Amino acid sequence: MKKSVIAAAVLCITAGLNLPAKADEPCNMTLCMWGKVSGASSEGCQGQINKFFKKQVKKKGSFLPDHTADARKDMLMQECPASMAPAQFIDTIISKFGRIRG
């Protein structure tokens, strides 16, 4: 529990900073999307946000929002291990932006 609280605090503080994300750092997409959820400036995160919304699942040309949300969640979880970003943050990102067509 204590580790989750510490991780949550670090994630919130980091998301509030206006530092540009570098492509080779872990959790960039998760941090950028969390900043978008919390209303922070997306300066320096546009590439990561575009990459998130570019992930779409279609069948015969039709957009599948539930499958897209699952694929985006998997992408965030692979990019950022659970030890660095608690599942509740990823779930919040997916609940807000997971089913939106990019």
C-alpha cells in the first residue's frame, strides 16, 4: 500500500511538470496521457499522445472502441511496468480516452 501511495505521488508530481518527454524513456506515454487526463499542458508530449491515439482496432473498416481500449491498455502496460505506474492510473486513462477514435 505504501509503495502504491509513493508511486501515485511521484506520478502526479511528474505529470504536473512541463518537461519534454524523450522517446527512449519508459512510461513517457503513460505520463503524457495522465497529464492530458489531469488537464496539464501537453507541451513536449504531442508525439506520445499521437502514438496513443494512432493505436486503433478495426474490422472490415469499422472502428471497434472496446477492442481499441483493450489494445491501448495493453500498450500502456507494456510500455510502463506496474511497479512504475499503478493500474488505477492506466485504468483512468483508458476510461477517459481508450474508446475515442484518434
